[in-house]
Amino acid sequence: MNMETVLKADAYIAEQVGNRLRFYSYDKAIEATEAGAVIIIDPLTPELPTDYADDEVIAEDAIFQVDVWSRDFNLTSSVLKSVKKVLFEAGYRTYGGALNEYDKDNKIYRQAIRLRKKNYTL
């Protein structure tokens, strides 16, 4: 199951984010947060071969960054916590660093994590 489907299937995330789940669209994230949280999925790499057997690719993985934006710190944190939980259950693992910042000019919180998922092709 792809990341977008997994996130939309979670009741808490669906309630807090609604249709404000986007790919790459950072500029619109700020405008849309009046009604709740926004999730931005940013694929950082395409699926690349990682494991081989008998000169055949048996696994590929990709790295994603998932950002949660909102005007409420507690909402941002709780949505990100749910994002981590449901994506972990779907096989995504944290990878690299994380981000926690507040944009004073736009009065918006942003928390982000990087995730990696390996897909076996057999």
C-alpha cells in the first residue's frame, strides 16, 4: 500500500488533515492551515535497486520526507506522532534526521521526518 493511502486510511489523520495531504506543495501548505494540519509528502529518491540475487534485483527502496504543518504546536506534534505510527506499521522506517521549527513570519509550526521503505520484488 502506498504512503498516501496508508495516511488517508487512519481515522485521526483523516479527521485532522482532511484533503490537505499534498506532494511537494510547500507554498500552499501555509495558506491551507487555517482549518487544521497539512501533510506534505516529498519523495527524496525514486525507488532504487538495493538487493540482488543471481544478478536479479530482489529489493528496491526509496526515501521520503513527511512534513506536518499547522498553526497549533500540539496539533502538529500529535499528527506527526500518528503519521510515524501508521507508517511504521506499513513498513516505513525512520531514516536520517528530523525537523522541528516555527516560522515567525507566517506563524506556523512545521515538524518533519525522513522515512525509508524497502520493497521486495520477488
